Amino acid sequence: MGKNLKLPGFRSDDVFEQDESVPEIPFYPKSLPTWFPKGVGPATPLLVQDYGCQRCHLSKTVSTVCLESRGLPGGVLLVLASPSDRDDKAGELMEAGETALVMAEARKHSDGCRVTWAVRCAAGRDPAPESVDACRPYLAAEIEQSSRVVLFGPVAAQAATGVAFNSARLRRARAEIRGVPCFLVAHPHQGASRNKHLRKNLAADIEWAIMSPVEARPDGVVRVFLHPDEAKDWLLFLDRKRPLVVDAEHWPKSPWSTESFRLLCLGLCQDPARPVVIPEELLKNPGVAFMLKKVMEDPTIPKVNQDIKHDSHVLWRALGIDLQGVEWDTLMAAKLLDSDAPAGLMKTSWLVQYGGYKELGHVGSEDEDED
């Protein structure tokens, strides 16, 4: 990243220096309140080592079954994927390798961190799904007795949130689990143990996860307008000085397709906590279409999006709107910084401080939607 940066006055390292100011992206899967096993309270014995655990096949292959967490409960909880072979042979957590890197950075900001795993038997970097499921009651008990939780890597994130996504793609996301704030951070084996730039990112993210204030949870609800008057009022009273995010969803994929074209909905946002959607049936309403055209063609209202040129084509094809006032395009910004780097939203959200949720639609896939 940054190897082809040619902007005057910039060095390659300047790109990475921006990481510390990247805003966090709230992430609250609706299933979280009921997802963890019920009845796992603070007094449960699941917090201690269970030598007789036979919840999964690992009990027959490891030297130490259900390794005990290290540190006192009640403070910051660090969740890794699974114990190492070194931990398994010693029968306890050994502060070495990537674990030592994590704990050293965590100690800079908190004296009493507790360390546990998504899977408490040694299972390598990619534990089987049945092992993750088997250990969830343990993890639920650990989370309940913590003040905040730092989830390292995709395995820990999936075990805690029930959503399989890569925390290295979505930096500085947080979740709320059983009333406890949880912060997602990349695992050292995702590059930090070998790359000095990624190690700098990891150190900054651990500091953010431990020191970031616990703020009131926003509702995170996308408001879908059901009546034309709702859409018209929102368009009438929007803040004309703030950037307006414009995101059109349509079918077919190409706005110039010869097939029958449909604008399925239009997403608009000025406040990240209060996005709105105008569905297809309301976009056909003459009053809504008139107000929308008036806003979209007003050059004094700044419009932004990822590849907003594409959305301008969609609005022209579907509604005859000539989009004016385009002020920022995150795809173009990414290409200006590094012409050879991928510019999809997953890769650029942390760099240009925009985007984030889109990669949840690419669970288990390496594909990117450049639009």
C-alpha cells in the first residue's frame, strides 16, 4: 500500500499514519440479544478448566483439555482463536510468539487483562465449526464477567458475534454482546507479526479497543419510508450544507443494459446513525420524484459515494435526473493514493474513512463489489 504514491509532499508511510484517526464503525447484528446460550451466569463453573469436557473431538487429540484462561475476570478480556501447541504441552498459557505481542501491547494500556480463546483446546488457527460451537458457553461466561472484550481475528469475531467476517477488512468495528462492549481487532497472524506497518496498525487498534470510551449505543436502524409524505419531508428538510451520500440499488447490474431496468431503492444518508431508504414504489410517486430531482440536481448540496459516477448513470436511466454537486468519490480517492491498489469498498473504507458494512455481503468470499 502506498508503494506507487506520487503525490507531492507524501511518503509511503504517510498512508499508514492516517490509520489512528479512522472512525469506528458500529456493528450490531440483530441476533445478538438471543444468540448466546441462556442461563450462563457469573457463578457458572464454566469459567474454570474442565478436564472432562467432551463437547467436541478435540478432547481426544490434545494434551490439555479445555485450557484455563489466564488472569482475573472482571476487567478487559482478550479473546484469541485457540491455544498454541506450546500452550497445550505446558498445560497453561505461555507468553510467547503472537500471544506475547498481543499481551505486551495490551499491558501498555491496562494492568489486569484476562486472556482466553474462542476454542479452549489447541486447534490451530482455523478451528472446526463444531469446536467453535462447543466452546461458546465458555466464551459467553467469560464475556458476562468482563468490563470490555477485545476479539482478535475472524475466529474470535465469529465465535462471539455469530457473524463470519474478517476483522482485518473492517477496521475498528465494535459490537455489544450481553451488554458488554466488544471491539474487533485483527489477529497478529494476519500480517502484524511479519509487517512493520501492520504491526503499527495492530498497536493502534489495541490501544483504541482498550482505551476507547464506551459510548451510548446508537439504534443503527435503517429507516425505510413507507409513505410519500415521509420521503418528501426528509428531502425538504435535509441539511443543505452537509454531504449527502447517494447509493442506488438496481437491476440489471449495468445501468445501460438493454433489459427492462428497475431502480429497486435509493439509499440516502447525512447522519451515519440515521440512514434512510426510499423504496421502488415511492420513487414512482410524482411528488417524491419531483422533490428528489430538485435535491439531486441542486449543485449547492454536496453528494458523495463510492463510485458515484455509476449512481449518476442509474439516476439518469431510471428517473432522468442529472446528478449535480458531486464532491467526493472514495473509489477515485483510493486510486489517486495508489493507482495499482484494489479500490473496492472493503479495501478503501479504513483508508478514506468511509464505508464498512458492504463486506458483510461477501461472507466466505474473496470477491469484491467494485461498485
